[in-house]
Amino acid sequence: MSLLVKICGLSTRETLDVALGAGADMVGFVFFPPSPRHLSLETARELGKQAKGRATKVALTVDADDATLSNIVETLQPDLLQLHGKETIARLRDVKARFGLPVMKVIAVETSADLAALPGFADVADRILFDARAPKGATRPGGLGAVFDWQLLSKLDLKLPYMVSGGLNPDNVAEAIRVTRAGGVDVSSGVERSPGHKDPEMILKFIRAARATEELMVR
Ligand SMILES: O=C(O)c1ccccc1N[C@@H]1O[C@H](COP(=O)(O)O)[C@@H](O)[C@H]1O
């Protein structure tokens, strides 16, 4: 199976076009007001149309309620919901049933203890994304460029597809794939010139660096 590359936090037509043109498999849109990447529904509608049929559209939310999710689903028309908060297993089940969309649950990782909840989530989620646990007091649970210890995943035996994120960039993505054996990688701040401002050249470099590892990997 080929590696999935997700570019997250896209917010302009230009940078979305670069990611799609470079062959991103997934494009992520952030709906979390404290984030510098937060999208209005109006922009989401526009970018959603632009990405339709060219990549998997991912809507990233943090403990969003039904009304918020409903507006996002209606305007962006995502293919996948990325739940990046403290959503419970019951909430995942409910979201899946209510919106009829696959769900990618984010597991925040700092120590091996953070993996204990994995089996329960893996029963319900369609895929898992491992991200670095945000430091206490952070204004958002992700998109901070923080890295976790990839060795924690090196012996992971998960039947579900999983991706890795957290502080990835064009220089470290190959090593992250090698250590974690993840089926996909996800990046936001590592392809930005400042928070919320994607750099076209870095997007290209990231996708190239990730793709270059594919030939070396035996999954
Ligand atoms: O990008 C954000 O602002 C954000 C806000 C709230 C939750 C998650 C967010 N970003 C996601 O976090 C991971 C890792 O990001 P980074 O590469 O370390 O910057 C990724 O999935 C982002 O989309």
C-alpha cells in the first residue's frame, strides 16, 4: 500500500493548489477558532469545491458539537472527519452514525501510557493519527510543531491504518516513517513560513521527501 501524505491547515486557493498539484493524498482544513489556520464556512465552501475529487478532504475539529459539525459537513463536504480533541469512544460512534462519514481519531502521545486507550478507539475509528501531546496551557492541541518519541510506535501492532504527525518537516519525515512504519504522514507547521502561512516550496519539498521513502519501505 502506498504512503498517504496529508497537508493540513490549508487556507488559501494558491497553497491548496500547490498541495493538490504536488500529489497530496489528503488535504486538511482546520475548524477551531483559536487556531491561526481556522477557516470560515465561506472559505471552506470555496476550498471544498476546489479540492473535490482531487484528494481526500479532511475536516479537523476539536470537541465540536453536532451543530458545528453539521455546518462543516454541509459546506466543506469532507470525506473524512479528524477528531483532534478529547472525544470519547461513545462520541466517535455517535459522530459516525450521525454524519455517515469515516472518522480519524487523534491519539495524543507523550509516553507509552498514552497508547493504553488505543484498542477501544481502534474498534470504532476508521483510522488513527498519532500526534504529539500539546504542552499544558497550549492554546490548541496540535499544529504546534511539537515532536513525540517515534520509538513509542516502533513495536506497534495495529490492524487499523495509522498516520503520524507532530513536528514533521521535509528533513525529518523520512526518519519518522522509518521508525514508526506509519502508512501516512501529516504536516502543518513544518511547511509554513509563519503560523498559518503555508510555504509552497516547503510543501513541495515535504511531499518529495515523503515519496522518496516509499521505495525503501517494505510494509
Ligand atoms: O493546525 C492547527 O492549528 C491545529 C489546531 C487544533 C488541533 C490540531 C491542529 N493541527 C494538527 O496537528 C497535527 C500536527 O501539526 P504540526 O505539523 O506539528 O504543526 C496535524 O494534524 C495538524 O493538522
